[in-house]
Amino acid sequence: MSLRYSFFAVVPDGIIEIPQGSNLSWLTLFYALPRELVEKYPPALSLPRNIYELLDDPDSMEIVKNDMFLLLVWDCYAWSAWQFFQVPSKDGTYKDIPGDWKNYSGDFPLWRLSYEIIKHFRKKFETEMDWSFQRLFLMDRDDEHPWLTYQQFSNLIGNLTDMIVAEENWQPMIDEFWKNRNPDDYSGSSVHKRDFNRSWYHDRNHRHLSIEEIAETGAMIDGEMLFDIPNPSAEFETKVLQKIGIEQFERKLTEQDKQILRMRMDGSSLKDIAAAVGFRTPSAVSKHIEKIAGAYEDYVSGEYGSFLDKHAK
């Protein structure tokens, strides 16, 4: 089984690793946010729209490693995904979750699910879309990542949410969560909570969970862990980028891919590489570089798995 604890990208001077436990690993999702949402945390507006410039700027890196950067990304995506969850109506059809999400408490399982889905967004960005870390590192140093409009972002998250709910078969779980709401699922003394309290039919011995406990333990149903949510207290990886030795990995590549890898590591442009290896367009080179980065990720995962097999007995 592949162990994917990091993202990898081929860059001039080598292959770099972005640990999934680091704040930087959320940068692909950050660059997809529209300006209207990033404005909720004004310091993030100053972050360069080019990953090379960002990594070279200590002030920008301080912003990224701040917990507020994580909260910005997580809250924006959770709030956006929430808009697209569908819950059953009494007539058998489906509808958006009614009311303002502020009417619901941190104990509401769908609130927690809106945070759980974020890691699936990140995986989609990295593996199935043109938003991977390798794409960020293929940009020229003078280019800037464009801002998505609010509508573009909404369309993106709506499509991804529908896709992930279907792929993970979450709809039956969402249905059960909605049908089995209890008073703790509503916040404060809202009208929604007062109305619901008049007719709720659940076990009145339910246990209250704090937000901190949710973050630490995830959701438990009948003793089974359904999902985890990101822990905002997770320690930032001080060593964000790590250059990895590639000699053994390189032996597994074709001669053409070896040439592409070496030329890219030496700083050659995509246009120069295309001319050297006989490709018609630089975009064909970028696809090969993405393939090489993915193969390296699989290689590292395989090596780590073999190490565990030998030493974890």
C-alpha cells in the first residue's frame, strides 16, 4: 500500500518534498481561494502569487506557518463545502442544509464532515487537477498565479463536493446524520434549537463534545472512528522543503525521462527541454515532469513500506 505522507516536485537543483503535516502543504488550496475570502485574513493578501517568491521571502513564510493561515484555508473550504451538502426532505427529495450554518453547533456531525472533506479536496488538487504542487513549481519565476473569481471557486467546490460524496459513498451517512439530529446539534438559544427541542426523540443521555475534543478524537459512532478533522494545534514543520537523493530512483527511469529530469534540475526551461528531447510543445514536457514527480512519490512510499516490513516485526 502506498504511504503518501508528502508531496514531491521536480525543481532546479533536485526534487523537493512538501510534508503533508506542514502548513505549506495547503498552499495549492490557498491559491484557489477567491480574493473575497482571503480578505477575511488580511495578512494573507500580501502572500506572493508565485511559490518561488513566497519560499524566498521570510515574512511570507511566517504568515504561512501561522495557525491563522490554516484556519483561513480550512474554514473557507469547510464553509464552501457546507453549501453543497444535500439532506433529505420529508417528501423524499433532497435540499441544501436549511438556515445559516451559525445555527448549528460544533457537535453537529455534518459540521465536522465539512472539515473532513478538505483533505479529499487537497488530494484531488494534487492528483486529478491542474492545481498540483508540481504545476506551481513549473511556473516561471516572473509569473503570478491568477485569482479565481468567487463564481469560479463556487463552481469548483460544488463539483468536487458532489464528486467526493459520491466516491466515498457519504450520502447514506449524511442522511442518517440529518434524520437523527439532537439538541446539541444546534447552537445557543436559536429559534431552530427551541423548535427542535419541542419534538426531538433521541436519547437524552447524549454526551457533549467540545470542539477541542472533536479535533483530537474525530467522530465516534458506536465505538468506530468515522473520520478525523484537521487538528489546528498541529506543530508546523520547520523544515518545509527537503531535497531528496535520487540516484537509485533515476535508474528506474527511461533514458528520455532521465534527460528531462536532469535538464530540469539543471534549470533548463520547458521550451529548451522540449527541443532537446523532441517534443512539439513545452506542455508535453510539463506532463512528463508531473509523471516523474508522481513516480518518485510512489518510489519513496515503496521504499518506506519495505523498511517497515523489515524492521516492524
